[in-house]
Amino acid sequence: MTEAQDLSLFIRHPAEGVAAMDLVVNGVYCGACIVAIEKGLGRQAGVRGARVNLANKRVTVEWDEGALEPPVILERLEALGYAAFPFTADAADSAERLEEKRLLRCLGVAAFGAMNVMLLSVSLWAGAENDPNAATRDLFHWLSALVALPCAAYAGMPFFDSAARSIRAGALNMDVPISLGVILALAMSMLQTVTHQHGSYFEGAVMLLMFLLAGRLLDQRMRRRTRDFAINLGAMRADRALKLGDDGEARETPIAAIRPGDLVLARPGERIAVDGAVEDGRSEVDQSLVTGETAPLTVAPGARVYAGTLNLTGALRIRVETAGSGTFLDEVNGLLAGAVEQRSSYVRLADRAARLYVPVVHVAALATFAAWLLLGAGWQPALTIAITVLIITCPCALGLAVPAVQVVAAGALFRRGLILHSGEALERLADVDCVVFDKTGTLTEPRPVLANAADIAPADLALAGRLALASRHPLARAIAEAAGARAPVAAEEFPGEGVQALDPAAPARLGSVAWIAAEREAAPVAARWPDASLIALGLPGRAVVFAVRQALRSDAAEVVAALRRGGREIEILSGDREPAVALAARELGVARYRAGLKPADKIARLRALKDAGRRTLMVGDGLNDAPALAAAHVSISPISAAHVAQAQADALFLGERLAPVADALRIAARARRLMVQNLWISAIYNVIAVPLAVLGFVTPLIAALAMSGSSVVVTLNALRARDAGRRTP
């Protein structure tokens, strides 16, 4: 009963009569795992459906409300061989870290076993194998078994577990032939040891596990996405709000107890807790994370405000429309979840190759066994040759073909200022034929600057800078930095208006154009800088207007031109104002742009591009970009982006330059070619090695060594991706 009560805290209700829950499921590696979970849960009475997100090992289950209890779902997953628990960002990250540690331990055990068994094998080759009375040979075989069996039993668990789940789901993944080859090799070796026969294959089985675990660990590290949710949607969503009672007193109230029609108070410097309309008060609200708008929005009675936005300068009394669920933040969260699930259906290059590879391996081994039996060989020689075929065709090179390139290419990208979150993003980056940019904070510098500093008299700029230091307004910082101001003047701040110097002998005010009554002086500045926010300095008998804007990144035009020369279409999708977006598009030579977009509008445009056959790279930085970043074929964010945007992007670029975006596409194209080359190397290896194994010219030990050799060749080829990070002169 306690368990059900705890789980109920994680239940959602996406529609009437429908319950849903998100779970973290350990042990999800490939498409066969997805089939096992989705089919297994689908057979449970009352379950409407299950969707698996392979990227973050997240499973969303929906069922008819009242038809079953949440513990039944966990029990069903446990019966399928998967441990599950309610999804939280911390839980998902912790589960992946634990899995990585498990693989590392398994690799250490396999390496220990391989070294020691190979040492014993060398001793046999040195003469013990030909001992006339075979006592020494049998001793070495038993010692090999004593080391290899427990090592293989422990180190092989990731493959054995995955193979068992795959078989239960009625599918065959790459872990099935691996497990079959290892188990049969160990069983045959034990049989030959017990019956005092020549030869054993303990070393081949353990070496096979060692190389495959190395490949899986590389893959796991590349797939573990950075999940920095320390400041995310949950942090922006307030748990409590100041509710105003009938007596006018403000009481801190849980957000769950706030109802539509209630009146709440938002104080300066606080995040607004609800969606609603301003009933009383005047302030400026930072909506940049929601709309992408650079300038703070002045709000007055009747204006609409959203949960998660930051109230800057004045107190607001807000009439609640929605609180808790149903807010703009929840809408973004829902769009985000749907977009992530859509992207998670992407199938990696190695997985696509494995679909054909796995059944061919089993058919080849079975046919070999049957053929040798028909030719009159005994069942032991026939089985030995079949095991050799399984080992020599085991997908070690195939398993390393993609992750080895991913690791090397990720290093090249890092040297170019780009951090890759997921290895599979390299393949998607290589597909890109259309690049969509957000404007604010992406094409532009993250911090606003004073655009017309050269037009301002030094004395006026110095005074404005000192007044700006006395203001809490976010745009005032740009004036203070441009002036190099160090000491503020004594001033009084008027919320929503500006600041006024307290010295009557030197009257001066810095604030909005309307407050200073500087409309005439502002007109030519606005015409020259249509995307700028205007701040006025009021002096006796005159006014000076400052244009504060976010300038384009220094190399934005160069990068956009390079992308266009590469045959890629360019678009700008922004939540900012039309004049600001139009000016940026004109400066960059981009013909297609849209302004004033909400998150759903951006997703709709991306889907339209997808329907038109485009493979789109989305580059954005704000909360309003997060769903679009997840919905795009592949995505990149600047390191200065909102944490939610960073978490959804496939890569982050560092610094103030946009060049890493172009570098990412160039490096990814080379990495994709190397991946394909590695897959061909694996295929050619099998074309040569398999016939030799089928004809009985190869022992299981030689097969393991040959398989390892192919892995070395694949790894050396992957190292060529290091050169991709160097610019050609």
C-alpha cells in the first residue's frame, strides 16, 4: 500500500480516463530492448501503450485509469528482466553512471582473465601441450578453467542479460551470437578438459568479452547525455505564491492551492508563479527565456504575464488564469516531451547494419555444424568449427566501428570549441541540408552592448554610466560597461521608469524615452537601430538617447555564407520583434525568416521542413527554443544558453564565435565516411575470415585473435578523424 501511495505522486493524467507515468528502466541498449518493453507492457491488461526513449532510457506508460495499479507495471517490467523506478532527471543520470561503472568493472575482470589465461596458454605452447602423460596439460587446462569460468560469468553478464531479454521479446540482437559463442566455447573447453582431450578455448572466450566490453564502454560514454538540470523547468516553476486575501494581506500559499480568479502578488526580483493578467501595478518583465525577446517588456494593468518569467522593477497584483498545471511552462514541457520521443526513434548506423548481420551469423554457424555432420565429422569437431564461426564473426569490429569514430571525432570537435552530448548526433549532423537559427543569444552576442557609443559625447556617456550603476535595470549594465563607470552617483530609482540623481545642483535622469520626454531625439536613433532598446539621459534643456542592442556575433555573416556555399538552406526562426529579426536577416543575407514565434510555431515549421524532406539543424539558446531543439533532426546550443536548452541540444559550442557550428557539420561528414569505411572493413574481414573458419582451417583461439585484429584495424582507421579538426589552409 505504501509503494502504491509513493508511485501515485508520479502519475499524470494526459486525458480524461487516462493515467500515465514516466519510468527509468535499466538495461536498455538497443532496438531489441525497445521491442521487449513495448510489446511486453502492451500485453498487460489495461495498458494503452508504452513508448521507450532510448536516449535517456525513459519509458512512458499509459493505461486506463482504475484498470490497474502502478506497482503492476513495475512487476511486469521486472518479469521482462528490467528494473524500473519513477523517472527524475537525477535518477536517470544516476542509473547511467551506475551502468557505466558496471561495464568498467566487467572490463577489468575480463582483462584480468584474458591476461592470466593467455599466460597459461603460452606455457602450453612452450611444451606442456605435448607432455607424454598429459598430466601437466590437464593441470593447465583446469587452471585456465578456474580463471576463465568465473571471469566470463561476471564479465559476460551485460551480454547475457541483454540476449535473454531479446529472446524473451522474440527478437535477436547482437548480444545473442556473442552470448552463444562464449557459452558454447566455454562448454566445449570444459568438455575437452574433463575428457582429457587436446586443446581448449578459454582464452578465446575471455578475450572476446574483453574487446566487446571495451567497445560497449566507449559507446556508453558517448551516449550518456549531459543532464545539467540544476536550473531547469522545475526550478523555474514556483512551488508557492503570495496569495492576496479579501483583507488585502499576502499569505504564502502552495501553488496547488491557487485557483483561477485568485489574486497573487509578484514582488520585484521574483519569478512570476502563475499565468494571468496584471490587475494593478507597473513593472518590467524579463520574458527572454519564454519569448526570446531581448528587451524587458513593460507591463501595466491588463497585460498578460506567464509563469517562469522574471519580474524586474515593480510589484504586480495578478489575477490568476492558470497555476501549476496548464501554464505556459507546462505547455513547453509537453511539447518538449513529445519532440524528444519523436527524435528517439532515430536508428543508428551500427544498429541498421546489425539487423542484417545477426541472423546471418546464426544461419552461418548452424549451416556449418549441419554440413560437417553430413560430411561425416563427429559432433564435437562439427560443434568446434561452428563455435569458431560464431567467434570469428562476433561483432567486435562492428561494435567498435561507430563508437571508436565517435570518440575520436568528439575530441576533434572539442578542440574546435564544441562539446558533443551524444555520439549518434554525428550521424545526424552529417545528414544536415538545412540550418535554422534562433536570433537572440544565438546569432547575436548573449549580452547587450551600446550600439551608438561613438555618437555620444564622452561627458554624457560618463554621467550616464554612473547613473546606470545605480539602476537595477538589466540594460543599464551595457551603458555602464561602455562608459567604464566605476562609482555610481547617489540616485533614486523609480520602478518601471528609471533613476534620478539626488544632487539638485546637477539634475540628471536616466530611463525610458517617455519618462524623459525624449521622443524627438529618439526618432533618428530608432530609425538607425530598429532592433535596439532605447534609453534616454535627461539633462537641463536637452536629452541624449542611447541604443542598446545585441550585436551579431563577430563571425556570424562568415559562418552563414560558408553554410550556404555548402549547399544548405538557412532560416531564422525567432520569438523576437519583427524589426529586430528583419535587421539581423538583412545583415546576414538570409531571405527566409519569421519573427514573434511561440514554441509550438517553431515546432510546426520544423515539421513542415521535415515533411518537405529536409534534415534540419536547429541552433538556439532559450527556453522557448528547447522543444524545437528536441524536435529538430539535430541541434546545437551556445554554452550561454538556458540550462533546459543545453539539456536538449546534441552539442554545445563554447566562446563568442559561431564557427564551431560550421566545423561540426564538416567534422561530422568526415566521421560519417569513416564509420561507413569501418563497417566495410568489418564486412570484408568477415568475407575473408568466415570461409576459412567454415572450412575448419581456424581454431577458436585463432578466431578470437583474428577478431581482435579486425578491431585494431577499425580503431586505427577511426584515429584518422583526428585530422578533421584541422582547418585546411
